[in-house]
Amino acid sequence: MTETTPETARMTADVVLFGEHEDRLYVLLIERGWDPYAGHYAVPGGHVDVGEGTVEAAHRELLEETGLRVDTLNLVGVYAAPGRDPRGRYVDFAYTALLGHLPVPTAGDDARAACWVLVDDALSTSVKLAFDHERIIHDALHTAL
């Protein structure tokens, strides 16, 4: 019988924040400051701290990376496929919200930049998205709208 070592997974929380302006839908993205995927765009998010819930982590990461706060976040889904992160096994809890405006983000923490991008542009080949964030944005569209 072959012994196997249990796989350790880390937990993360992401926020797919949508905003509307002049009847157009935007998504808030950050530019990653370091590897993996340095220079690629991603939805704001990061590690869940010890003793912290996933929704609290999502609120904290949104604030740290963009300077923005929202009142309510809705769960999009849990993403845990092997290989979704080159650093190892990560289980991501993705949340979403829809704003009727585009508040000005301020990049912070490990975000090189933070900006609103038209959803159609974000999901095109012209924007390099990190990890499986294209799928998460697609899924969030069905939750938020």
C-alpha cells in the first residue's frame, strides 16, 4: 500500500466589483505587482488571515488593494480546481457586488494599479487576466445582474 501525503490548501477571497456608468458595465481590476502573473490584471483579493471569515477577508482585500468599500458582497462561488494557482493548491471564495457608479480606486498593498475596465474589454484577449479570473468574472455576471 502506498502512503500519500495530504495536500494542504490555502484559502483566498476575491471580489468581482461591477460598476455602471452611462449604461455601460465595468469591472474593477488591479494590476499585479509581482509573480505569479506580475503585470497581469486580476480581480482584487488575497489570502484569508487566521481567524478571519472569507467575506471579511474579501472586504479587507478590496479595501487594501483599491481603497474601496462596499456594504454587501454576494457569494459567486468557490473555486478549488487543482492547478488554478502555480504556487500550489488554493481554494478561492469569490464575491461580487454591483455599484451604480464608478468610485475612484487607489492602488495599494500588492496592486501596482487599480482601474475600471469595460467588462467586454476585460474578457477580451487584449487584457491578460491572471489565474482563472476570466471564469470567475463570467460567473459573477450571472450572480450580480
